[in-house]
Amino acid sequence: MSDIVRTRIAPSPTGDPHVGTAYAALFNYAFARRHGGRFILRIEDTDRVRSNRPSEAMIFDALHWLGLSWDEGPDVGGPCGPYRQSERGELYREHVERLVAAGHAYPCFCTKDRLDGVRAGQQAAGAATLGYDGFCRSIPPVEAARRRRDESHVIRLAMPREGQCVVRDLLRGDITFEYAGIDDQVLLKSDGFPTYHLANVVDDHLMEITHVIRAEEWLSSLPKHAQLYHAFGWDPPVFCHLPLLRNADRSKISKRKNPVSLNYYRRAGFLPEALLNYLALMGWAMPDEREEFTLAEFAEALELERITLGGPIFDLEKLSWLNGKYLRGLPSEGLLERLRSGLLSDGYLLQVIPLVQERIEKLEDFVDYARFFFVGEVAYDAEALKKLVPKGRTPRDTAKTLKELLEEHLDALLDWQPAVLEGILRSFCERTGWSPNEAFMTLRVAVTGRPASPPLFDTMAVLGKEVCRQRIRRAQEIVKSMKTPETRPLT
RNA sequence: GCCCCCAUCGUCUAGCGGUUAGGACAUCGGCUUUUCAAGCCGAGAACAUGGGUUCGACUCCCAUUGGGGGUGCCA
């Protein structure tokens, strides 16, 4: 094991850059700095369906914005590259073969149908433990090797079947699991790509990671990871599972209940240093209880052992207060600079101006007309409220439609461009039976707060995904709380 | 269901066997201010419950309850 501390953040590029990624990155970054070590960025893009380059670019961008720089990574290189798992396929296949040869892993030919059947059977029988039943583990190696040549298969880790496994977490101490409750995890998928478990362990070892500081959701797969280190004959790193950031209802933080995209915080005008400072307050307190401190001060003071374990609720209100303190502490020129690099940048203004230009008569009209391009939430006046729900539609129906549009079509959209939006919205109309007239007006009001605006798709594109999301969700809530008018029978 | 983790004000937390249980956000008062913010001062607000251990438990142990996570060819 390396004698210099090496930590890493290993995000999956499968959507908008997540606040949880920033949280884990912050602690990994600070811990590495504290010990004069190195902080590595590794892209875990082994999910071929969900991973994509735009998401990866957004992760780089968001972390740069926050000021969390890495010493090694896909974009800066380093001695342990490549740092993108999709480029390390050969490495994983070699390693998995070592495991198969040593009997620590085996090919599994079970079909999805059989697996589903097994699961259903277990559930019906009220089995104590759910999971793979080890069916293919008893296939003689010679036969298995022969079948591998032309049958679709995965490679599974052969876990011990009885006894106990003791793993150590830096914050929680020794944790005991019964092997009987842990099934044989897939290591290599049938498409030849590794699963998280394999890729993660192989890479952490090869990249000489000394401290794995990651979210608590990984704690229950720690025995599988420990078994992998054992099977490879490697010394495991120190594991430190951070508490999970929570919604107000204490569930794991999610976009349904909180803004989780770092793009949101950036667009809303949170200062990166304030966001980082706030994140550092989650599960951590300075020895002197000071609440305002810089990244450098955090890095100087961080002791992992002091991390608190109750899952902290992410409180936008306190973040906003802290951000306000940072903002007020800026010299005027500093604030000007921040405005000029965001909402009042030439780049943004030049996007807004073409949409507004033909609709104003005096320069001063600009501010009023373009207002919704610069504020966070829009207010809905009585007239807007009336048009939020199309004639002949109920509030209930409208709320449901907005929710569906958001969660099933807009949330996953990365390429937030006018033409793409138009395509999505038009096909959404066809599918749901909403006329474009109805849907577009509802959306226009939701997103701009007004029944009259520049062209909808251009407007949405300029506003950006985060703002649109936020406003549509707000509109949905408002509509949902509206009473459905009594339908009076015609007399 | 099963496995694992967790448990101090509404929220973030300090505490590490002996404290009037401290700070911050939020809330509510007051001061300041032409107003609104900001700022300052103040108030209310917590050790989940039950057993142990101990001269003494918020602190240690056990149970209960509650919360969370996991249980995928997602990470």
C-alpha cells in the first residue's frame, strides 16, 4: 500500500451532477490535502445504458466550479490511468479470470426468467434471505469453461456460504455479517462490462487508494468488497462511510424533494465557497464550533473520526443564510464580478435579448418584460392562475400531467435545446391527448408566470433545465392545491 | 420479510461519567433604522423509552421503539 494518502471521488456520469457527489468529493479532497496526499477523480461509467459524456462533462464542470481540483483524472491524466472505467475493460477481464481460475468466481448461465422465478419463489415462500441461489456454482469447471465459449453468461463472485464476516468501518468500528445472508454478486455482466463491485475494488487497488471515503449506502456491500480483496490477495484500504444527506422527511436526498443538481445551486446564485462550507457542516463540526470557514481551513482541521453519524437533513434555509453572509461579506466589486459571471454576464444577456428585443418599445421595458429570466421563482397572478389550468381540464388532471411531463420526460433530458424540447413536448401531447394549445399555455404560464411570453421552447432553453424544473414543480403544487370547481349540471 | 447502520432543541451540531446540557439556522419578542433587509440584545425549544453498570449517567452495555440504507447483469 502506498504510504502517501490517496483518496478518490468516483462518480457515475448518468445525469445531472449531484450534490452528494460534491459532498463526498469535499471530504475526500480535504482529507487528501490534510495529509499531503493526492485526490483522484475516476469516472465510473460501467453502466452502458445510462452513462454518457455530457453527464461526465457536467461533473468536471461542477467540481471545477466548486474549486475541488483533482491531481489525477481522465482530463488531467496521471500514473494510474486510464481514469475512465469504460477504458479499462481489459484490466477487469484479466482480473476476473484470475478469480475464476482460483475458484473465487464462476460463470453463471442463468437467464433473467430463471432469476425472476427464483426471486418470486423466495418471496412467495417467505424466505429469510433473497438473492441468487448459487445454481451455476456447482457446474464442474471444465463444463463451465466449455459452455462459456458460446453461451451468454455473467461471472459471479463465490462468497463463503457460512460463518461470519467482520469488516471495519473507520467511524463504526467492526461490523459483523453472516455469510449466509450474502449472495453471489455479479462481477462481470454479460456484455463484458464489470459491475461496480468489481471495477471499484480493482481500481481502488490499482490506483493505490488508501482511504475509501464514500456514502453510507455502500456499507451493506462492504462484505462483498472485502471478499474481493481477500480473493485477490490484496490489503484492503481504510473504509469510511459518510452519512447520507437527507430530505426533510429523512429519506435519502432526492430530486423529488430537494434540488440535488449542482447546476441548480450554481444557477440560483449560491457561491461555491458557501455551498462547500455548508456541506462541510453536514456531519462535521469544527473543534471550536466555528461555522464559517474556508475550504483550506476545513482541510487543515478535518479529522474523519469527528464525523457525526446521524443522517443530516439538507436544509436549504440554513444554506441560504450562510450564502447571504458570504454575499454580504463581498466588496461591491466582488459582488459585481459574481453577477457579471452569471446572471448578468454578456453571454446570458445575449441569449435573453433576441427573445425580448422585438417585444419592447423603450429600453426601460426590458427589465420588466425580461424579469422572469432573472428571478428564481415567478409569482402567478390571478390571470396567470386561471390560465394554468386549461378550460375543460381539472386541476387534478393538470397537476398529474405536469408531474408526468417533469418526471418521465424532462428530468432525464440532458440536451436542453429548443428543438429537442419541442419534439418531446409535441410527442407528449400526442400520447396524453392534450392539445398543444392546452399544454403549451399551461407550460408557458408555469415557466414564465405569464400568459404571454417569447416562444416557449426558446424561452425554456434560455431559462435552462434547473429553473424550468423548479417552476414546473411549483406550478404543479399550486395546481394540485386548487379546488376542482363543482361541475354544475346543465339546466 | 431478511441484513446492516443510526438516535441531544423543528433543523445542523457541541458534549466524550459529575455542565444551570453550549452554539448556529428557523420561530417569537425588543433595540437600531424614514422603510425593508442587515446588525445587536433577549425568549421559548432537546438528551426516544425501559432495564442494567456505577457513588454518579446525555455519555458505557442490553432490549424496545423510531428513522435510514441495502436486498439489481444501477451505481
